[in-house]
Amino acid sequence: MKYLQTVLLLLLAAVTVRAQSFLGGGLSFGSIVGDGYNGQDKSIGGFGEATLSRKFGIRFDATGLATLEFAPKDTTTSWFDLRLRPEIRAFAPLPGQIAPFVGAGVQYSYFNSDQYGKSGLNYVGTVGAEIYRAHTASVSRLFTDRTNFNENRLEGWRYGYDLTKRFSGSPWAIRFSGEYNRFRYVQPFGLNQGSYAGQSLAFRLGIAKAY
């Protein structure tokens, strides 16, 4: 229960509608390659995201990202994959157009297939930089899932890039994001029992409105 409380509190901070820095959504695409997968698994879905930015001496951003993706039945048994990723970032108060930051948050995931459904929760630490208020590059460490949601012990690294291209004189912007993930997990039982590794690519394209 304490893990779910952490997720809900961070999500509440990240998606408070009345005081957004921006709110957006669009399409997401994914591809996974690795041990335990039938060649290359692809998925398509949608996402919603929000950022609330505040200054308390230094700038803090509360961010929230939700993705829901569906995988074709001919290459995987997956029906859908839901991920919720709230995070709080603190920016270094440096002059100029480059703003380094550190962040902490969680990733909650729920995977449903025609064989089983399972949840997972990873604590996440992030370092990165925002450049010219338009580009964001980041590296995140997903610490090993040690909850009792499942026994897969998922852990890994995420390398991300975001581009926010605003329309001239408008609060609207195009948002593009790309991610590369490396992960490991354990299959604790059955004929495929063992430790596995994999990697994935994810892309998101949508629109956002600044507040």
C-alpha cells in the first residue's frame, strides 16, 4: 500500500490542472528487442503529459507522463501496457541557456496479456539538462523492483530526449520525445526460468499547450 501512496502523491503533484506549465498528449510508438521476445515486438498507443513549474529559490518541475500501448497479437501475447511516470526535478540556478537538473520519481507499470496480468514499481533517479528551454536530454536509472507486485526484479537505464517547438506568438507547441532503454529482469519459474536482458526504443509525438 505504501508504494501505491507514493505513486498517487507524485501524480497529484504532477497533474494539478489549474497551474500547469504545459499540458499535452499524442501518439506513442514502441519496439522491444531482447531475450524472451519473439524477434521484435512493436506497439502503438497514446500518451498524456503535464509539467508544473515553480520557483522556491531554485526552479522545481513536477512532471507526469502516462502511456498506454497495445501490441499486435501476431508477435506477442501482450494486450496492453500501461505506465505512469511522475517525477520531481530540481534545476541548478546557473546563468545562461543551459539548466542542469536532478530528479527523483517512480515508474508504475501494469502489463496485461491473455495469460496473466502483473504490476511493477521502480524508483527512478534522473540527471539531465534543459537547453534553450526547448531541448531536454536526460539519463535515468530504474532501480530494481523489490515490491511484492511480481517477482521479475525489473531494473535498467533510460536515455531520453525531448523537443518542444513552440508556434510563434501562440501557447501551443509540438512535442517530440525519443527514448532508448536497456533493462534486465528475472523469470523466476517455468520452462523459461532465468535472467534476461533486452532493449527498447520509444517515440512520442503530440501537441502541448503552455499555461
